[in-house]
Amino acid sequence: MDPSVLALGVAAVALAGYVWYVPALLELRAGSADRPRSCRSAAAACLVAWATVALTAVVLPAGGRSWLPLGAAGGAAAVVLRIRAALQARRESREAAGAWAELHRVKEA
């Protein structure tokens, strides 16, 4: 398959992904005061993944396998950020549960 045709397809997929990366960008731009860290980490993971797709579309027409390291690095970074977001969400959930439990204890006393 011609690399330029493949690049065009990947670019079309990257453009169609706006339904994911635009809200993620807005999440990051909203500021940290009113957003949980887990949401910001998940948004960063989303942006890294879609940026990797877009950069792959740029590198593909050069031919060869030069896009493989880019895809692997971007994919790994996105996975690491997503795992971090999941761990942060679990920690935030435990903290919220503890706060609610404390409120119920104070209410009953």
C-alpha cells in the first residue's frame, strides 16, 4: 500500500477524533482549581494518544518504518498517563468516601 494513502487515512482518523481531543483540551485549559487531578491526567492521556496519531500521519509519507518508534513512544506515554489517572481516581474516591463517612459520624453524634 502506498504510504501517502495510508497517511491520508490516518490523518482522516485523527481529524475525526476531535470528539475526544477537543473536550480533553478544554478539560486541561479549564484550570486545576475545580477539576480533580484524575480528570486532568486522563485528558492528558487522551491528548497524547491523539497527538501520536496526528504525528504518525505526518511521518508516514516519508515511507519506511520510521513511524513505529513514534507510535510506540506515544502509545506508551498515553498508557502510563491513563494508569496514573486511574490510580488517582481510586485515591480520590477513597478520600471522598472517608470524608462522607466522617460527615455521617458527626451527624449521628
